[in-house]
Amino acid sequence: MKCLLIAMLVVMTTSSFTAREVGSRHPLSNLTVADVDSVCAIVRRDSRFPMTARFVSVAVQPPDKRSFIAARNAMTLPRLVVAVVYDPRPRQTYEVYVDLRTRDVAEFRMVEKVQPMVMLDEYDSVSAIVRASPRFDEAMKRRGIVDPSTVAIDAWATGIPTTSFPQRLFRAICYMKNGDQNDYDRPVEGVLVLVDMTNRRIVEFVDRPLTVVPRATPTPDERRRGSKRATLGRLDITQPSIPFTVNDGEVVWQNWKFRYVMNPRTGLELHDVRWLHDGTARSVAHQIYLSEMVVPYGDTSSLWYWRNAFDVGEYGVGMLSSPLERGAEVPGNAALFPAAFVTSDGEGYATPDVVGIYERDGGILWKHRDALTGSNQARRGRELVVMHIATVGNYDYALQYVFGLDGSVRVEVGLTGVMLAKGTTDTVYSGNSAEQKFAHLVAPNVLAPTHQHFFSFRMDLDIDDTSNVFSEVDVWAPSARDENPHGNAMMMDDYDFRYEREARRSMDASRARVWKIASADSVNAIGIPTAYLLIPGANAVPYMMTANPVRKRAGFIEHHVWVTRQHDAERYAAGDYPNQSTGGDGLPAYVRDNESIYRKDIVLWYTMGVTHVARPEEWPIMPTTTVGFKLLPAGFFDANPALDLAPTVKKSKRK
């Protein structure tokens, strides 16, 4: 209870601000509902604001990097917020930049020929348009569904752009409702609707031959009633005091200091990441965040080939963040923080408990027992976890940044939720089934098509400074007899890259390949440039053909690693507005000018992928699959940075 009260106090003292304090906060301070309301009011007062326009998002706009680094006092910088506004009839998008310190519009910019993210109320609008069609009722009756209100309608971005229509388009697919439980386990196959939201009409209604609507799967509660599994014993995770501080978004834990920002599009971002070393705050990263995702599906049928999702740029993983619950998604010692977003009508609202911060056990940090004397030296590790979970339709994605006492940072994404299901007449596995070539049977009448998930992280690493060098580190065995006379040689190559295009790299397990970002000027005590390594984890390559429209739109998946010259405006791996884009935006465009990256301020982009071949054990709700990578110090310190850690247990005398 004491830990819970402390956690509540942390939330209250860092998320409540008076109107007078709104403009006097740090330029990276998270927005409050009052901030969002103020921004919307300021935007509406501007004479350039169309009266029919709607708000897509309101987000913290980080200061330009040079000004932020040069400022001795960040409070002197503008506190900028960007509102993305969409006027549906002329299909016009605007970016409006507001300074909350002066309460003025700093810039009002029109963005030509783009479609912004899906707005939350458009999900309901698409459903209403489809339900109003007599063809919808007829299609449901043909499937034996007497009451159409028992059908859930799921709105998607178009997936494959329909170039013959310049309007704002959505696709709608159907599922049987299941009370307040899973609506995604009973697909109503064969119905696909293309909706023109500009004119609020149906463009195309496809009703293909009937298939079976799967039976409802037992809910977790129903399965538990008949289970003989022993109940888990009580496991309380408490701490007598909070081991970290959070002050208006700035987190300090052990030697780590950073800011977190909740962005409606990209979700949880890290800013100004530093290691506190002998009284000096050494720079590690300016920004780290999930820049884009794409989830392509491999079913070739006419009602499925278009299915893919750019979850960041089309839907917004920040806006779709779900509240965390202690004892479920996070342990009992977690401190939870809210986030503020905007409705399309321009009203601020708060989603509670979307950011979780907690300390957890980190296993054995280091250890050595002297075989001769029996002396044992060991330390138990701790980790700080900063996380949020986005529920994007059927899938739930848990993003975690994990800070270590050894100077490491792990970035992990946990995939859980419900696989996208396809209805079928098949009830048992068949190696000869045409449908089961591209999907796997996970329950009677339920297929889960093979698909992939790709996550692109943008990491503006500044190792001790903004002047850095990017290199590829390979290990190999020379074949020459003079270099390998006994056949046991292992040599390391460390190759520096000079330009953006040559720094497009891919993994190679045969060479134990990793990548390094090193300071151009700083060295440690033994003359090694201070550096961090990017250690990749499990990964994948795309299976889509190169001419596939989704692959063209997601050009960032062509390589696991890209490096670009730092530019504040280059933020998103698939471009600023991937919704209904035709491709070529984002990273392929950023490297077109092939700028120099040697001893420059650079950005490292890493894409990791998961190829998901479904298993029955993943139905109806998936056990979490975790993928990630690690940033590991390599010469950043003179020795093990955790050697100064005091023992956490007292040795007791043997009786």
C-alpha cells in the first residue's frame, strides 16, 4: 500500500499544472488536457483555419536540435506544439505550429496532396455508412445473421492505394460481436466495403460466395472454470521507496537521465538520454523512438491481398495507447502516468496510466568466485523499464525501453493480442488445401494468414558529442596460411562509412555482424574512441515482390540499417504521410542526395522484423512474442561501469 501511495503521488505531482504554469514548462514537457485545449483554441482563432476543418493530432514539437543543444537554459526556448488539421471537403491538410509560451501561431503550413492519420471518430463513421446500406443487411441475411447489429464493422486504411479515387478512403471488414470479449475470432468472410469518407458514400461493395461463420471460442473466463491448473501463488512486488525520480517527464535512475514524451503518432519517445559520470552528464542519444511499422499479409485472395497496416503513420500508436494495470501488464511497484490527446472536434482528453515506469530484477549483473580462496564477489542487477502498450485493432504491441546498470539500453517490442483471422470451410488440417497454402488452421473454420511485422526505430545517437562515425564490425576467419597458420584465427574488421547510400546495410550472422556509432573526437583511458554498438536480435527479410505496392510504400524494409545525416524534418521511415501514399517517401528519399556521414551529426535507423507463421497455441489470444535489439557501450567506459555498485545483501554467518 505504501508503494502504491508513493506511485500515485508521483503521478499527481508530475501531471497536474495550473493554467499559469502551462507556458512556463520545459519545451519537451508532456501535454496536459489544458495544453491541448489551449492549442486548439489558438488554432481556431487564426483566420486561416477553415471552419469545417477537424483535428487529427496535437503533439509536442521538439525544438530544433542545434538550438536545444546550444541553450544553457531550455526554458528560454519556445514551447512548440504542432496540430495536424484536416479539411475533408477540399481534402486539405494543414500543420499548425503553436508556441505555448507566447500563445501565438508560429507557423500555419498547407501540405499538398496527402492524407493524414485515421481520426478516432472515423471508425464509427465508416461503420455507420456501411450499416446504412441495404446491401449490408442483405449480405448478413445471406449468411444467416438475422440481426445485423450483432456484427462488428472494422475500419481500415485502404492498404493498397486506389489511384482512381483521390478521396479519403477506407475499407471495412466484418466480424461477429462477442459481448465485451474478443470481436476478432469470428470473421464474417466474403464481405468487403470501400468507403469514400470525403463524400460519405460507398464506392464498392463486394459480397463473395458464402463461407462458414466460425463458432465463438471460449473466453479466458470460460476456460478457467473447467481448468484443473493450480492457482498461482501470491507474488507481491513492492519497494519501500521509489528508486527513481520523475519531474515533469524527466527521469533520473542510477546513472541514467532522460526525458520521455508521449506522441500521438509514434507513442513513447526518449529524448536527451545521458549517462551521469563523475559529475558530468555524458550524451548518449538525442532521440530514440519507433518511427514506423508495417504489417503485410501474405494471402493472395481478392479480399485479402490489399491487407497491410502502417500502424504508426496510418493509425497512431500513441493515440491507441491503452491503460496499464498493476499486477497485469506491469508489476505492483510501477509508477503510472497519463497522456493527453485530442478529439477530431478539437477537445483535449486524457487516457490514464498509459506510461509505466518501474525497476525490476536484472539477474546476475557480474560475478566471480576465486577457485583457490573461495572468495566470492557478485552483484545482483536491476533494470529500469519505461513502457507503453498500443492496441491497434486486433493486435497489442508492448514497447519497452530497458536501461541497465552496465550502461546498456535494450529496446523490446512484445506482440500479443489476436491474430487476424480468415473464415474457411476447412475444419481440419490439410496439406492439399488451396487456402492453407497461405494461412494456417488454428481452429475449426478459422485460418490465420502468414504475415510479417516490421518495426523501424529512429535513433539520433550523440556519443559524447554530435560528431560521430558509423562503422560495420564483422568477425571472419582468414584463409591465408600466413594469417591463419593453425586454423584457429578470428579477425575483426571495423569499416567506417563515408556516405548515406553505402551505409544501407543488412545483417550477416556468418560474420557476427554488429554496427558501431563512435565519437569522432573522444577516447577513453586506453585510447579507444568512445562508442556504442547496435546488437541486433532476431530479424527477418521481406517476402513481398519488389514491385508490390506495399513494399514500395515501405522502402525502409529493404535494409536492416540505414544511416542519414541529421535533419530535424526527417522523422519518419515511410515519410510524413504514408496513408494512401504510392511509395518512395521516407528513407529512400532521405538518402537520395547521398550526404556525407563521416564525422557528422548522424541518425541511425534500425528495422527489425518478425515472420509470423501461425500456431494453434496462439489462438484465440497470442502468448507474447518479444523481439528487440540492444545498444551496448564499447569503449564508452574505461572499465566495467557497474563495479562501484554496493552489495545489496548482507552476508550471514553460518550456524
